[in-house]
Amino acid sequence: MKEYGGYLRLELNDNAHYWKHYDNNSVKLNSGRAAIYCAVEMGKFERVFIPAYTCDTVAQFLISKNIGVVYYNITNTFDPIIHGFTKNDVLVWTNYYGILSNKNKMILKKYKNVIFDNTQAFFTKPLVNSYTVYSFRKFFGVSDGALLIYPKGNKCDLTLARDKSSETSLFLLTTIENGTNNSYSDSLKNEERISKSDILGMSQLTDAILRNVNYNQVKKCRRDNFEYLDKRLCKINELSDFIKHRLPSDIPMIYPLLIKNENLRSILISKHIYVPQWWKYLINSNLSNDFEKYLSKYLIPVPIDQRYTFEDMEMISKIIEKNI
């Protein structure tokens, strides 16, 4: 029943979402892994080919749902190494760092059944007759949220309860006054909540926040910051060739700096530049090949998001250049 009176709530606009044109063939979910699972169910695929170089929570979630999982490796040019793929299988293809969109059409043409994992490439357009997964948490200040865009003509029969995120979203507010590091433990609690959650619809809170994002400003800021860093660091970055051949429309999630340096990550963190180590379990895993182990050990995801200016990129560049 609608309520009247009482205190006023947080004032938020009711604008349209970025992917509003796909409202008739998309579904909003609480997490990327839930979105991948829904794509598998809609396509009635028998097995899912998952990259070894990714977060293991995706595969574990699918296995918990009795979905067959096959791991595959990538070459040092980020191409999949696939064996035994059939017409009843589906390939999860990750647009790493948001700079590999130029491979998408080739991947779809070769494998036909593809779930494009664009969790690191929010602004990359979906291809026709494919499934595409986006993560809102990777690009915006929200505590849950993912989007699955599926082929037109398909029908999503899921009836989902909506996630409730308000109780674990306080870190989004306290960060404004106290900084990211001060609320880091609370953000981890929210991540743990997401990991333990089953398939749910995206929360109303996240939906409301996303209607207030200035998407054009986010795109410009991320692109400009990325290009600024690349001009400064391309000569030392082992991924400079991939960056050079990215599509002009690519809006990366981070600047992927690959450099064989044992100490740079800890130096950056000591300077309050919080750069995670993605999927470090792969360094000692039998699933990963030498290239994937190298990425897990040495790749530094430098932040470029909409919170930062050229002055911030200049400061980060100087610290990196000084310590390599």
C-alpha cells in the first residue's frame, strides 16, 4: 500500500537507463554470474566453456546449478584455445579490460553460440543474435546489478524476487565523506552478500541510482583518462599493441598496465592508489597456462574512472615512472 507523509527520502531523478532500447529483450539481475546462468538456461545449452583467466565464482555458480563447465585457456594474443566445442555448447567470451571489442565479430562468426562477457566493457554494443552480459558494479557506484541482453525473439520466463541492497549499501554514502579505504571492509561485506545470493532481480535502490548517472560524462572521462595514461606509459606497457588496435568506441574499465615488476603494486597501494591483483589463485593453478599466470602476477589495473581528472592521471603516471 502506498505511504503518505513522514520524512522525505533521498532525492533521485527518474531518467532512462543507458540500455533502454533493449528493454524488450533484456533482464536486470543482481550479478553477472546470475546473468550468465540465465543466458545458458534460455539457450538450453548443454555445456559452458569458461575462460580459466577469470574469477572462479562464475564457474562455481554454474556448477552449483548442475551446469556442465569446461575451462579453456587463451593465447598471448587473447584468442581462445578451444577443443571439443559442439553446437550444443556455448562460449563465454570475456572482453578483457574493455579493449578487445575488435575480436567480438570474429568470435561470434566462429563459434555461433556465444555469451559476451562485457562486465569490463559496459559501453560496448551487443551483437545481433548473441547474449551479452553487463555489470553495473564495475562501472558505477552501486551495490548490485547486472544486465543480460538476449536475442530478439527469445523470451525470458523467469519470475524473480528483487534483491534488497539498502542494508549493505551504506558504504556508498560513507565513502563520500570518509574515503574509499575507510569503507573498504563494508564493501567486502556487500561482495560476500552478492556471492552468497541466488538469482535475483536487480534491487530497486540500484535501479534508482542508475537513473541518475550522466553516462555521456562517464564515457568521456574514462576515455580521456585512459588515453592520457597510455600516452605516458605505452612505452613500458607490454600490452601496448592490444591497446593500440582497440576500437575507437571502446570505453575501458581500467588501464591495463602489464610490466614485470615485483614491487610496483605494493608501492602504488602505499601511495593510496588501490590496484587489486586479479585472480592471483591462477599463479599456482593447474588450469592456467604461462601467459595467464604472467597476467595474474604482473597485470596492474590502474583506475581511470569518472572520479578522476588529468591531474590525478599525471600524479599516478609520475609515481609509476619513478618506481619502475
